Amino acid sequence: MIPAVMQKLVITGSDTDIGKTTFSAALMLGLEAAGARPHYWKPVQSGTVQSIDTRTVQNYTGLPEERFLPERYSFSAALSPHRSAEIDGAKIDMAELSDPNNIPKCNGTLIIEGAGGLLVPMTREDLQIDLYSKWQIPVILCVRTGLGTINHSLLSIEALKARNIPIKGLVFIGDENKDNVETVAAFSNTELLGIMPKLELLNRNNLMQAFATNFNPEDFII
């Protein structure tokens, strides 16, 4: 069993609809089984009309409600946060949000899921990657296995490295594509944490099995 210590991980992606939320749920279950007491936080949620990722992860995992921390910002339209905020007559306070002292504290691992890709605008002046630059929390980059992933993945990794943001490693999501996985890992010199398969049925048992089969929970402990 891994001792419950306070650590933080950011889950981000090379694009939108990569599968970050599904992987976050699988990671929660994997770390729970390892004794790391995971907590989930999505600071900015765009698209509450469609779904709320916090509730989705809670439903998939069945973990206690207190492990799921409230969003700092929640907007109705499923658009880039800067635009969905404007539609709702709001604006993200980047100075407050980017202050590491304002990140929620918990007894265990805090999994922070980002909104969309790295260069998504939070405001008209700030990108999401600016937030990660201030936080300096290790990032897990979720990428596709399929066509286009080499370009998108390497560009995302270059953007993180250019800002000296620590990268914990890569998680590929999708159908098996051995060459794409090996090519991205080799060119980026970034650790491959595992490959998350597409699951026909998303539920607690399938997510637990997928994580146990394809990942080592100790790789996610700092």
C-alpha cells in the first residue's frame, strides 16, 4: 500500500475530447486501490448543460462525495472557458486561480483535470498553460493513439518544456498503434506511463481492470 501523502498531478491533453475525464476516473480507482486516497478537482468547467465532469468521475468511480472538490468556475456553454465565461457574464480571475496557495489541500493525491487542451484561453489575455506554469505541478499529458497524434503530442510537449513545466509522463488513449506510441516517446524523450484502451462500457469494474492491466500505480506517485 502507498502511504497517503499530499501530492498533486495535473491531467491535461493535446486536444479536446481526448479522454482525460475517463482516464482521471481510472487513475482515481487505481490510486484508491494502492492506498493513495485520491481526490478530484476540475477548477474550470465549461459545458454544464451537457455534463459536469466532476459528477461523471464520481459516478464512474463510486468514491465518497468528499473526494470530489467543487469547481472554482462553472459555465453553461461547452466552449473555450474565455468565451463561455463571457456568455455567462463572468471572467476568470487568473491571479487568484494561478496562486499555488489557493489550490485545495487534501490528505492524499489531488488529481486536477484541465479544461480542453494546453493552449485553451482562460481569458482574452491568458492561456491555460499559463496557469500550469505558475502552479509548477507535474503534468500528465493525455494524447490520442491515432492519426495526427505525433504532431499534436510533440507540439504540446514542446510548449510544456518551453515554459519549464514538469512533465510526469504520457498517457495514450485509444486503439493500439505501436509505432505512433514509440515515435512520440522517442522524439519527446518523455516517459510512457501506459496506454488506456477505448472501453465500450464505462463503469467502475471496467475502469479498474483497464488501469490494473495497463498502468502501474507507483508510476503516478511523486
